Amino acid sequence: MALLIDENCTACDACKPVCPNEAISVGNPIYVIDPAKCTECVGAHDEPQCRLVCPADCIVQHPDFVETPEQLTEKYQSLHG
């Protein structure tokens, strides 16, 4: 399942540099996560790094992108060849 940044985002930029898939970008007015690139850090870390560093606690599960751990691993591998 991909993650989503909700309206509580303060655009602090803490999340963007820690994303191993470069799935986070500056939006207007809040940051956005590309669900095609988000693997919830599966393949790179034990837990989503963006959630660990987010001071606003605004990163939630994306309800439209439900994926199994196996699918997330496959996505990570396809992104990092």
C-alpha cells in the first residue's frame, strides 16, 4: 500500500530526502507521494522512513493503493533494477 501526505503537512521537507525511491515531491501547497514509486520502504528499510521523520504526523495509508508486501518488494526491485 502506498502512503499519502494529508492536509496537515507543514511542508517542512523532512520526508523528501529520506525516501529511498524518490517518491516524494514538493506539491502546492503540500508535499505529495507518487504511489507508483512508494513501497513504504519495503526493500530498503524495516519501516517507512518518511513517517519516522515527519513532525506533523501527516503521512497515512493511501486508500486507493492496496498492495501486499510481495507486490511492494517487486515494485522496489523494478525501481532499483
